[in-house]
Amino acid sequence: MTRLLRSTSVRLALGYALLFIFSSVVLGGLLWWRTTQTLDQETEAVMASDTRAIGDRLRDFGLAGAVETINTRIRRAGDEAPSRAMDNLFWLGRYIERLDNDTRLLRTTANRIAQGVVGPREAQELRLLGRLLDGANLMPSSAALSMPDSTAFQEGLITIASEKRGLFQVLDAIQRLTGTLRDRFSADMTAAVGPLLADVRQKVLSTRGNLDLLLAALDNIARFVATLSGLAQENMTRGTGWLFLDLGRRLERAQFVLTGALGPFQHSPIDWDASMRIALELCDSTITYRWRYLGQLQPAPVLDLVVVDESNPRSFAFQMRTIANHLERLGQASGVQVAALPPALEEDLQRVVQQFGGEEKSWRHEGLALSMLRDVANDAEARLETLSEALTRAYFSHVPTAQAVGFMGS
């Protein structure tokens, strides 16, 4: 009889314990026990508070030690995301920089038209700018390649807001990409991008036929790009997402230095003074040049500032170094290595600048120095295209690399 009562008491105690645990699980959430296996990182981050609460109640019941509290492990790598999100960040960076480049090109042109009288100096600069606008799909070819003081050129410039040309295509792309990346941005970035982008589009659309309104709208775009860039720099952690965003910007800016700032140097016969003024203005380096050289234009210091000066965030060399650092960090994080631009390219650019440092008669005409500059610039542009394709294949594309299949010849 005593043995029967004892076994019944044990059964009742076990029954009450199981009932308590079951009710705690149902009311308090899932209960996680630490096993001999290593828990996944996501497992460590959830249910910690529920586990502690249930553990305390079990200890009160006399079952202390049945549950072990799970501590969340500190992580600093993080920022994992699907390749589609990284692809969107990469192209958002490119489109933001492209919008900045197009704005600078249009504003540089509009400022010269707004002066009223187009003199010989302005006419030569506008001819070079017209070719750049045509290449960037910002003006119809018939207007961009016409005489700078003609009505066709001026009308082609002030009607950019009425056509779905390059500027609006870039704005549409930014709006689409920012909509798909809301979960990657902070609340401040999300709140700022939408209204500012809508205001930019509205002001551009309202400029039809008015050069002064066009200049005001272009200034507004420049401020929008600066705001978006500042928020990205200060509000995004330096994870893989930010690396792809900034990598896209650096690639686009490096291409703009070669095709935009150095574009006038590709035309024959060359106008040295006009080409140098445009290069400095498009790279936002005019003030720095005046401070260093008191305004005396010479190709060697101009090219040094916009091409090989690592302290200038607009120079080609600055983009090369930043791209190399980003690629190294991405390789360490992903295990996939993409080769950066070779250091020999920067050495070639430095030799070009040295060629222009000689006597004026050695570079004034289209001689060896100018030929070297054109060859190195074309080579750098081709390498940037190859690098962009390599990034797509390495990080964004899910299609395996094509391989030749067949029989070897004897």
C-alpha cells in the first residue's frame, strides 16, 4: 500500500511538471534547449527573454539547470543579402553618379549660353561640350553638333525637359531602384529620397523653354545628389551593401573622367585652353587649381590634378585606389576575387603627365605626349568596361561561364 501511494505521488508530481512545462510553452512561446550541437546564429538571436523567464520559473519549481540561457553572439560582418539586392545597390550607385555627371555637363553648357553673347572662347568650349552632350544622349545630335550661337543649339538645350532623354531615364532608374531597396536604407534616407526626388522631377518638367529655370533645376539636382550621397556615407554601415553602392559610384566617376573631362583632348585639332578649362570644371577642380597655380593654365598641372592626384576625390587615380580597396574587402568577405585595375595603368598616366611637363613646343601641337594620353585613356576605358563585366559575372549573374566543349585535334 505504501509503495502504491509513493508511485502515485511520483506520477502526480511528474504530471504536474509536464503540465507546467506545456503551459509555459503554449503561453510563453517556444522553449529552446541548448544541445550538444552548435546552434545557428539566428537561433541564438531569438527567444532569449522567453528562455530566461521560463528558466526562472522552473528553478522556483525545483528544476533548476534544466534550461540554459542563450547569449547572443556579437557579430560585425553581417549585411548578407541576395545577389539581386547587391546588384540593385551597385546600379543605384552608378545611376546616382551618372545623374551628377549629366548635371555638371548640362550646367557647364547652360552657364555659357546664359551669358548672352557667345564670343570666340565660349563658342569653342560649347562646340566641345556639344559633342559630349551628344555622346551622353542629353541633346539631339542635330542640335548638339550645330553652331553654338545658333537657335537650334540653344533650343536643343532648353528642351531637354520635354523629352525622355538621358536625364529623365536616370531619374526613373533611381526612383525604381530606391523603391526596391527601402529595407536597406535608414528611416532618414527613405524619408528624404522620395520627396526630394519628386521635387527634382517637378522642377525639371517646369523649365521648358526657360534657361534660368533650367539652371535653377540643375542646381537643385546637384543638391539632391549631395544630400543622397551624404546620407549614404553617414547612415549606412560599411558592409557589403555599402561597398557595392560606392563601387558603382567609383566606376561611373572614373569613366566620366576619361570620357567627359578628358573627352575634349580626343578631338583634332585640339584647343588646349578650352579643353583644360572644361576638364577642370567637370571635375569640380577649378578652385583647387587656381589656389595652387594662380590660374595659369598648362596641361601638366591640369592633368596631374584631374588624373593622378590621389588627394583629389574627383581624380581618376583616387577612383582606382578606392576600387582596389573595395574589391579586396569584397574578396575577403565572399571568397570571390575580382582583379582590380593594374598598377601599371597609373604608372602610364604618370608618365603621360611627365611628357607634358617639358617645353611648350613639345606638347603644343599633336605630338607624342597627346598621342600617349589618348592611347592610355582608351586603354583605361576598355579596362573599366572589362572590370564592370567581371563584377557582374562574379557577384550578380547566376549563369555559369560558357565553356568550349568538343574534341581536341590531333
